[in-house]
Amino acid sequence: MKADVVIIGGGIGGCALAARLATAGLAVTVLEREPTYRDMVRGEAMVPWGFVEAVELGVADSVLEAESASVITRMIPYDETLTVEQAQQRSSDLSKAVPGSPGVIGVGHPELREALATAAVKAGATVIRGVRRSAVVPGDSPQVTFELDDQEQTIECRLIVGADGKFSTTRSALGISMFTNEARVKLTGMLVDDGGTWDRRVTSIAIDGRNQYIVIPRADNKLRLYVGRRVDDPEPLKGPASIPDFLESYRTPIFPDHHELAASTPIGPCATFPMNDAWTETPVIPGAALIGDAAGWSNPVTAQGLSITLRDARVLSEALLDNAEWTPETLSGYTTERNARMARLRFASALTDLIGGFGMTDRATRRPRILRMLGQRPELAAALTAVHSGPWHLEADAFSPDKLTTLSLA
């Protein structure tokens, strides 16, 4: 068996990349472990700059037409320091964040994977599901060996792309190092049916006491709820046994209709993961490249995951289509762009955490001081616009470390 590109991982990035390359006439094979995509409690919000990447990749219709996808046009900062009415008066219009994007797209991870796998097949890619025990050989003559239905098969190719997620076995096999920072918070998420209680136009990152909340609505009464707690919280939320406490945490007056919200019906698994950043400085080596979470991720507090993955697919696809030879040197544009982008997004995440003040013992006094300072010097928080508009639209000075220092000393 032969192909131009073998992609290990038939998720968001793998299938989006496959659709783009196959449309351009390359022979692409995607190897996916799961026969049927399942809820992995991640990747539910596509911020506006990510939707523009979907447009450039030619998969925007697949995103919007994915089952239960919805368009979110308002961000409301519900908070323990505000009444519901005060928070709603501070809402921001997400539909105006980026030209060409309708707002934030709320879309389920398995539903979007299915939609993009279908798009890849329609474009001419081969998508093989139920693959087991894949092994990679990079270098001048790349090849991938895998098992399917207890039969071993080998594909020779020009490039291997690892798109197999945070715990990428491809990355490990290639010997590519990953750097991470320490998580202060662990995030627990679950899909629920709220009966339509929550306004489908609204998303929120909220804080009340020991809990940090992220709410991402979808169509058909589906709602992805998240609760973050410090890693040293004496009562962490983890696993099915924590579901009652998880839902009860939403019975807080910072939200409208909070009693009804807390009475939502669980319809998906409950999973917990650390809120941190991870990155590699070498996403391309001879014969192989990494995209999406396999190459590193951004702190989930700013919901950049889907957008990062689609931009990875777009930038790498352009590098591949623009060069006859695929080497770390000819694909260095992808490496350089990704490293700079992820560094800026790490800054934006740190800025978001600092301004939010979640988990800080002096939040009640520190947060008003920071907000007063931002009222006098809004340029200190300019990097926050990167969350929705993309980090490359700002001058480098917006990401200067001295801005974090100034705010932290407020």
C-alpha cells in the first residue's frame, strides 16, 4: 500500500487536513483507532478565528452542518461580584469579533469528527477505522504498519502526520519532546440536557467561590457544562460518583434560572483533566509532522483547542502543497508559525487567569484593583482580543511579559 500522506488519528485535525490535501489531488490515508467516535469531553467551542480557518480549509459547511451545532453570539461574564443583571449588561458581541465568522460555534467533539471524516471521504481520502497497534518509521522512506481485523498491513508514504491527541503514541514513537507548565486547576466536564433552560445564544466563563464555570450551549437542548477547581481542593470533582455534586455546583445565583440548570439530566460521561499548556518546539522531523493536541495545546480556559487544530491543518497543508520536497527545512514555515502562535496563546491564557483571579485567596480585593488599572490602561489587556480574533492580528508588544508583571502587582 502507498500514499502521499498517512495521517494517524481521524479526529478534527486529521480529517480536516485529509479533506484539504485530498481535494488538491494528493493520496491520503487516515488511520483511526475508534470504530465509532465517542464523547471524550473536549473540544466543544470553536472561537471565531477558528471558523475562518475552517472556511480556508473548505470544511466550514461540515462544521455548521454537524449534528447539534449552534452559533453563539454573546459572551456574558457571570461572576460572584455581579448580579445577573449587571453581568448581562457587560455582555460582548461575538458575531463582530472576526469578519466572516458568525460567532463562536458550539459543536460536539464526536459529531464534528464524524462530519469531517465524511468530508474527507467525499474529497477522496481513505479513512480506515478500527486500527490497532500502529507503528511508525520516519526518515527518508516513511512507513506505517498497523493491524486491522487481526491482519498486519504496511503503508509506504512521503510523510506521516501524527494527529492522535494529547497522549499521542505517534509523538512518543517519534521521540519528540513535549513541554508543559503546571496546572493550578482541574476541569471537569459533562454533557447535559437542560430542557432549553440556558439561552442558546450565550456562552460564559464564570467564577463563584471555589468553582470556575464554562458553559457552551448546543442545539437540541444539549449543553456542555464545566466546573474547575484548584488542584488542591479538598473535594475534587472526579468520575461518575461526583455527578450530583457537579450539577449541584450550578445551583448558584450568579446564573439565571440556576435551580433549573442544576436539575439538568446527564447525557454524557463525566471526565476531568488539568488546565495547563503544552507545546513542542519541533512539530516537524524528517518524514513526519505533528498537528493538533499531538503537537501541544492551550489552556482550556480560553477554548482555543478546535481553532488551533484547524489552523495547524491549514498552515501545514499550504506548506505541503507549496513545496515539491517535504523536509523540516521546506516545512519550517509551519514550525515557526506554530511556535510563535502557541507562545502568544500561552500569554493570553495567563492574562485571562490573572484578570479572572480564580483560586486567589485575595480575589475579592485584587480583582477590583486590576479592573481599575485596566480602565486606566486598557493596553495592558490588549492580548485578550487574541482569544477570539487570533494572536497574529496584534503587535508583539501586546504580549510583552511586563504587562503581566504590572497587573500582578496591582
